[in-house]
Amino acid sequence: MDTEQQRQRRAKKRAYFAYVVFGAIAAIFLVTTVFQWKGISIQINTEEPTAQADELQIGEDKEPVTQAVEKAGGAVVGISNIKQSNPVSQNSGTGSGVIYKKEQGNAYIVTNHHVVENAEQLEVILNDGTKIKAELEGSDPLTDLAVLKIDDKHVKQVAKLGDAKDVEVGQTAIAIGNPLGMEFAGSATKGIVSGLNRNIPVDMNKDGQADWQTEVIQTDAAINPGNSGGALINLQGDVIGINTMKIAQNEVEGLGFSIPMDVAKPVIKDLENNGEVKRPYMGVSLQDIKQIPANILTEQLNLPADIQHGVIVGGIEPGSPADKAGLKKSDVITEIEGNKIESLVNLRQFLYKETEEGKEVELTFYRNGEKIKSDLQLSSQ
């Protein structure tokens, strides 16, 4: 049985609790009365608060790099280049690509030419692991770009292609792709834009002579095999380049390259619409005179000794613009439209950037020591 002392203690506790509750109610009543007297109405809501969609500032508490990767990462995919090897097909390589557009039930992906080169079948792997058969819309070895098309049923994210004018040396650059294959899918590496307007020589036919110079952005963000065709993005999550290559030497570190958007966008458009990039065409095979021994130039071609630049005509396609303009084998082209031609690459860059199909250009060339000028009307290849 409870003692008298225990009963008294319980009675005191009940009295104290009642006092506290009464005080709280009185305080609420007093505050409410004062607010209402001042013209202020208050409401006491006992329901759980509900977050509004426009109040949820998702990701704003995250690091800027994390936000950028979340904005673009889902649009970076894997690309499997599948070749037939009887009796089964096998994956001969994996690269990366960027989904840049959804339209009329299809999604379009930009990647590198060398990622899809010689493929008998192409497969796109989305960031959730979904595999979709892809169709090659077109490919361009000069710029190392290609465009694929897939069904957009499972595509949830599309990247925004940025503008080259917004890219500056020193700004943050983030590379997203699949280094060494899909085991490391969606990897992101961070660096800066190290340089702009870099030119990397490209030997497409492996003859030891540069056929083109690819204009690239230089970055120290790590780009490894498998990253090819992936995205280089800025802190806004916009794609500023398509990753294409790195210089891999023991004494070199942090030299990665990406195709800038001002180069990529018109090529992407041509590949998507035409399946190829149409460029002005002369119809000749050419070689830099710097690769020809000096005695042959002076003794066999009778080229003046003071001419140290130009390209020599190795062959002419019948019926081509060069054939119609009267060019012959062993002619040495030194100028086009009054611009000195230093090399084959120099000639091509002038043709592809400064001229167009149907335009007439003036060539200056030497034949058996004689300086000749001739007009040539360009066609498309």
C-alpha cells in the first residue's frame, strides 16, 4: 500500500502539471488576444507541412561540379562497336557518346568517327544499363565526328550543346565518359580549359603525311581510352566539346583534347541531314613539296630555287574540276586566290573554310619552271 507520504508527492506532481498546462493555455490565449487587438490574425496548423515543387531547390546545396554532372551526365552514353566474327558477333571496342536531341520518336547521339569506324553493328548503352540498337546516320573522318540515331523510348536526358564563344582558358572543364569500357561508365574527371585553337595533325590514310589538322580545345581533365566521343562540359552543364584524344607518352601528363562546338555543330547538322559533310572538291591527289628531294624539284620539275612552298600534283581524276582547269601531273600549286599554300593541310583548310561548292578560285602553279594562273570551279566531293 501507498504511504501517506507517497500520496502527497503524487498529488503535488498533478498540481504542478495542471499549473503548467493552464499557464501554457493562458499564454496562447493572451498572445492571440493581443495579436487580434493589433489587427493581426494567426492560425495554428496542426497538419504536417507540405513542400511545394517550386520551393524545392533541388541540388542547390550541392557542389557546382556535382550539379553540372547531374545536369549532363544522364545524356552521356556508351557505344559498342560490334564486328562479326564467325560464328558469333563480338564487341571490338567501346566508346562514349552524347545525346543532343530528341525528335519524332528518335534520339540523336554525337560521338567520334574512330569509335564507330568499320562497325557492322552499333549498340548504345544508356546510363541505366539499357541497350539499344543504333543506326549510323553519318560519319566524318576529317573532324572525327559521327552521328547515331536510336529509338527515344528509354531516353530521359538530353544534353545542351554550348557555344565556343563562351569558352575561356582557365575555366573549369569536366570530362564525362566511359574510360576503359562500361565497367567505369559515367566517370567524371575535372580540370580546366588549358588552351584554345590548338591544331592536331591527322594522318587518315596512314601514309606518314598529315591529311588534316583538327582544331581542338586542350584540357587537363583526364581523358582515357573509352572516353572518346564523350562530353566536355562547363559548370553550367553545357557541352563545350566532344572528347577525342589524348597525348599518351611517359613524359606527358594532362594533355587531352576535345572538338569545340563551333567545329562540331555544322558537322553534326550535315551528318544528320545528309549522312556526310559536303566539301569543295578539286579532284587531285597532292603531296607536300617539302617531302620531295630538292634535286628532283630543281632538276626534273625545273622549279625555281626560291620556291620553298606548295603541293605537287600526283594525279588527276578525269572530268574533275582540276582536269577541266587544265592541271597536269607534276604541276606545283603555290597559291590559291592569292594565298600562299604551305602544305596539303593548308590547301584543304582554305578550301573547306573559305570556299564552297560551285565557287571559282584562281590557282597559281608552276609547270616545267613556268608560272601559270588558271581558274578552277569547285564541285562537291
